[in-house]
Amino acid sequence: MRNKIILDQLRAKEKQMEQLVCDRIEQTGNSIQKEFYQRWKDHNRNESIETMFYDLRQNVVDYWLNEKYTKGSTTAFNLLYLEQDGLYGGEFTSFAIDFRYPSKKLPQFEILDDRFHYIENRSNLPTCVIPLLDVLTQEIQGKEYDFEDWDDVMDMYALFEVTAYIDTHHTLLLAHQEQLFQSLPIQKPFYLAVGEHDAGEPQLIYVIE
């Protein structure tokens, strides 16, 4: 039920951002905005989820369970924060966190959240590529100023981002079903959050009860 709430919120935002982008394209007639909107429409979600899952699965083995990087850490954590670099990003890195949150309600995160206690030797580890944002990063460089204004660039990015987060939600659902996190010292409820580096508070993306 809680994951359905999260997914419904993401889908509502996606619908809102698509309408905003479409309205703006109708106003400006800008060919570059049309080009990137079409790239978004052509996005293959199933392929993206498959790519993200296999990349995540490999990185769990290569980094998250590798003592070379974790130094044998057995410290339990109940939050995994997946961070990406925004318009010029295209992949997630992970940060394991002891999240001091006793409530059973869905958490709302804060900028510089003092409830976050980062786990030593389980931070800044490779997680997975984000195919849709990776495409945006590669294709938009040099074309940013062909948009009517910077707000149009940011609206287009927001549309790509929310769709990428929907892909991420489904990737984590698959990871949960495949018990990808069972070898990690996690505590339940286990929260997974996403966010852009230095750009606001993290956003809850999935919960493992």
C-alpha cells in the first residue's frame, strides 16, 4: 500500500510535468523542445528497468558486498540514499544511512537532515546507470541555449527525472522480489530515497516492510 502511494505520487507529477512541457511547446513552437519531448515519448521503460536492475545486481556484488570497499562493515542501516548529478549526471551512487525515525508514517526528508547518520565504508558506492537521464545528459550538451529560456530546460529535465524515478521504483520492486538486499545488514522498514546532489531534500522512492 505504501509503495502504491509513492508510485501514484510519481505518476501524478509525471502527468503534471508532461502537460507543462506540452503547453510550453505549443506556445513557443521551439524545435529543440519538440525534439527532446519526442525522445522522452520514445523512452522504452521496460528496457530501462532491465538495464538498471542488471547494473544494480552487478554492483551489489562488486561493491556493496566487497570487503575491499566496505572494510567488512556489519553496521545495520535502514535507509539507502541514491544520489544522481542532475542535468549532467546519468547514474546513481549510494549512501547507507542510519535514519533515526521512530514513526510508522511515511517519512518526509529535509535538506541537511539531522536524522541522517551516514555509515562509514558504505557511502558513495556505484549503484546503477539511469538510462533516461544518461540519454538526456549526452544529448542536451550544447543544445541548452537553443531552448527558449532556461526554465524550459529545467522543465524538460524535471519531466525526464520523474520518469527516471518511476523506472527506479520499478527497478527496486524487482530487486526486492529477487531479494537483492538480503545479504546486506538492513533493518526494516527499509527506506530507499533518491535525490539530486546539492539540490533539495531526498525523495522517498520505495519501502521494504
